[in-house]
Amino acid sequence: MQEKSTSFSIKNWSEDDRPREKLLQKGKSALTDAELIAILIGSGSRNESAVDLSKRILHSVDNSLNKLGKLTVQELMKFKGIGEAKAITIVAAAELGRRRKSEEQPQQVKITSSRIAYGIFQPIIGELPHEEFWIAYLNNSNKVISTFQLSKGGITGTLVDVRLVFKQALSLGATALILAHNHPSGTLQPSEADKQITRKLKTGAESLDIKVLDHLIVTEKTYFSFADEGVL
């Protein structure tokens, strides 16, 4: 008689160990991080449950969801039991979380400090592995009308189209701008190119009676403000 193989699919777990059922019965907040990830991946391997596999992945990133969200598909696939489809699911879920965080900023928030401006841009570009240049367009009350991705670059830099900056500003009726770009390296020191583009945009804005209030260099944990440092 052929012995049946043991499966670690979630549907074959004991009732108390099923994350999907636990979520329905006790609510999403009752689940551990590992159980939530287990729902995403669905099943583990022949010798490891989805929860145990999820715990192993989390342990590799010091149980940090922030670090988990930075893993690539290829890095996730290095774990036994994680194929391409499961890795893509985890990456997609992390990206949805990042986008949700970026949308949590209230509409028409008033910018009264560089810290508030950083709070707008950090969820958008603070954790990216490549450089992006963004603009916040403000009305005459310094409330944000819109945020706009001007360009997306590689690891080392990005290109800025000055004409597009002001075309968008005029279209929105903006009276002020806040510039922002990220440094994936984590360095907060502005480069000479950063200073040059800031001067160029400030000069162009003045001719249209638009103010450039600040330029932020954004990293994951902190920022550099051209206005606060007196280099705007």
C-alpha cells in the first residue's frame, strides 16, 4: 500500500493553525507577521509549513517588514520553497503597502516646515533603490495642490526637465514649489549638480512669480533641507 505524502498546504493544517480562518474569526490584527505572509505564499515545502517558511524569511531580515519590502524577486527565490510566483506575490504586497502609506497624507496639507514636507515625500521616494525627482505644487496658502514625479533615474542620478516643471505649475495654478529627490546611497550632502538644478529652477520660477520654497534630499530615515541650511 502506497503511503500518502504529507502536505503542508494551509488547507491541511489543524483548524487553530490556519491563518485564513484565523483572520476571518479573530480579525486581521490577530495574525502575526509570519501568518500574514503565509497567507500570501499559500503553502510551504514538504518538510516546512508556510508559517515556518515565513518565519525563516523574516528572521533573515531581523524580523523587519521594512527590510522584507526591499527584497527583490531574485533574493526571495533563494529561500527553499519560494518560487517565482510566491516571490512576486510578496513583492507585490510590499509595494501595495508602500503605495498605501504614500496615500495616507491628507489632501491639501499645509507646508509650514521642512519636516512636514519630508513627511510627504519620504513614503514616496525614501526607500527606493534608484533616484527620482519629485515636485510638490502649492497654492498661495502653501497647501499642496499636487505631487508630481518629474523624472526617474538609475542608481546614480536622474534628469530634470525644467520646462515640464513650469508647464505643470502653470496648469495647476501653483504659486510655490517644493523640490525633492532621494539619495539611495543615504548621503545627505547635496552634489554640485543638485545645487545647479536648484538655482536653475529657482531662477526660472522667479520669472513666473513662483516661489521655490525648498529642495529636500530624502533618505529612508532623514533629510537635508536646502532652505534650513541656507543654501537655497
